[in-house]
Amino acid sequence: DEREAMARDVLCPGQRDEDRTWNVIVTTYEVCNMDRNVLNKFAWSYLIIDEAHRLKNEASTFSRTIRTFETRYRLLLTGTPLQNNLHELWALLNFLVPDVFASAEQFDDWFNLDIDDADEKNKLISQLHKILRPFMLRRLKVDVEKSLPPKHETILFTGM
């Protein structure tokens, strides 16, 4: 009941944007899934998703929920845009620009890295980097967090 009252009295889905008392909603993936019917009633200007690796499986509940939202701009934040395979990268790109990256099969065909020719593989990787350049801002911790001490590694050998 409290949740429904909050949606009705605070979020006010039928209200014009300029008449609302709020500008931003910060929520969790779980709440987004639970309240998708309310959140789906807005035409969002921006949708920013932290820990975007949660979208790597386009069949997940959160991914299916979030893809139904009407948004003008989308931004994904992740430290691991690519972990296991290129299909995960396609899922992120498909979320960002579904018109351009519509087909996973076509993407997989374009960037099939299961080849033995090292030169050909490097050429494919270079093409992939060129395609990703407009979509990705990559920053290293050393470039961003200046207060971190330099990495120190200690190797300690122990017997069984």
C-alpha cells in the first residue's frame, strides 16, 4: 500500500514533467523490476545504469525490463564491458543503439575471433576498436585516482 501511495502521490506518472517535484530517481535493479509498471509510464530523458554488466545477458529479467523503458539518452557504467565473449559486448551495444546493433548473429559473424590466422584476428580486433571508439570512454585508475599509492607486489613462497 505504501509503495502504491508513493507512486501515486510522489512520482505522479500522469503529471507533466515541469509540474513534478523531482528530477531524478535513483533505484536498484530489484526495485526497477518490481516497479516496472510505474517506471514504464515515464518518457525518461536519461537512463544511466551503473554496474552495466548486469545487462550482458539480454534474457535476464532486468535487461528485459529496462529495454521497455522509453529513453532519449542511455549511458552505461561498467568496469568490465567484456568478460567472457563478444556476445556480452553485443548485448551492451544493442541496449545503447538497438537500431545499429540489431542482430547478434550478424555481430558474431562480423567479429568471429575463432580463427587461427593471427593477422586476420588482429585486423578484426582493430576494426572492433574503431567501432567501439564513439561508444566507450576508457579511463585507468592511475589517470583518475591520483591519491592511490603505486602498486606494490610481494611474492611469498610457502611450503605445503
